Amino acid sequence: MESSQVAEKTEQGEVQLETLELDDNELVAQLAGPGGRHLQLIGKELGLQLHARGNRLTFVGVAEAVERGKVLIGDLYSLAE
């Protein structure tokens, strides 16, 4: 699992863009759900944008939401393995 991070200041506060690269494309697709619907629901609940492309997930939001999203996805990925 690899991670990278970019931060940008906005009127709403500091917004981070982080990527998380996972090992198994099929598991990422299962976590994302049909059309990325599972990721949309997770993002909505946590207050961030969450996207998947191949085995790479992108998190966009304030630092706390991004960190919670990464922990949650990491936990779900571990359970699915």
C-alpha cells in the first residue's frame, strides 16, 4: 500500500488530495461497488470526494475526513483480503 499527498488552502480551510495505491484491482473494484456507488456513499458520510481508478484511490477533502477515509478503506480492504 502506497500513499501520496497534496494540500491546498481554500476559503473553507486546507483541502488535501491524497492517493492510496492498493495491491489488488479486483478487491478495489469490489470495494468501489457498481459505478463507484459504495465510494460515493462513504465519501458522502465522511464529507470528502473518493474516486477509484484501477488500484488507486483518490481522497479529496479536509485533512480529518481524508484520514478517516483512508483508515476506513484500509480496514475494509484488509477484511476483504
